[in-house]
Amino acid sequence: MRSYKKILLILMPLMLLATTTAFSQNYTQAVGLRGGLFNGLTYKNFITNSTAVEGILHTRWQGWEVVGLLEHHREMPHNGNFYWFYGYGAHIGFFNAKYTHFSTGSYTVVGIDGILGLEYEFPRAPIAIGLDWKPYFNLIGYSGFFGDGGAFSLRYTF
């Protein structure tokens, strides 16, 4: 588990320092579905040409969790509709642990999140699809690092 923390501590600052030219996003807002081990809803709003805030509401283990992220989008070379992104944020969740292999009883978690992903915007349709990895660290509740937060997203853009 400590090797994951070291990798995140090294990669996150490097990603924050990565620079690419600014671009104009083809949409300003998007709403959609997110599927993976956590299933739910996603809403993304661009606050600048390359920076977005994303809210996620998802369920797992007979509970739910709310996540807020700040994301930095970069255009892939030679393709105006394909982007990679990275970001960070926080979450709070309420779960019933009798449905997990970790422990029993209900608990609340609060923690920090990272995200790294790819997104493709269809040029002739108001649709964007994404694939991401969203590791997180619970600071309160069932504390520890978890790397199983990846998902596929399908969003309607406007």
C-alpha cells in the first residue's frame, strides 16, 4: 500500500507541472452516467477553457458518496476532440459495511481524491465519453488508500 502513496506523491506534482497549449473546449457543461465499481451520476462544468469542476454522486455497498473534483484538461496532439485530464478533490460518503469484506456496521468516510483520464467528444453529436482512474484516500471512517475508483462515463454536452 505504501508504494501506491509514493507513486501518487511523485506523479501528482509532475502532472500539475505538465503544460500544453490552452484550447477552447467544445462544450461548457455536461451531465451523464458513470459506471464502474461505483455507479452514479456526473456533472461537469468548465470554469475556464481548460479547467473544469466535476461533481459525482454514486452508490456502492448499500450507501452513497458525493465527490467534488477540479480537473485540468489537455488536448491530445493532432486531434481536436480527444483530451486527457488530471485533477484532485474530496469526497464524503455513507455506507453499510455489512455488504463489504472490510468490516460490519454503518460508517461515514471523508477523504481526498485524484483523477486521471481520457475523454472523447463526438464532433457531430452532443456526446462525450470518458475513461478514468480515480484513486482516493479515506482520512475519516474506514481510512486508507483505495485504487479501485475507475469508471466509464457517458455524458450529454451543452
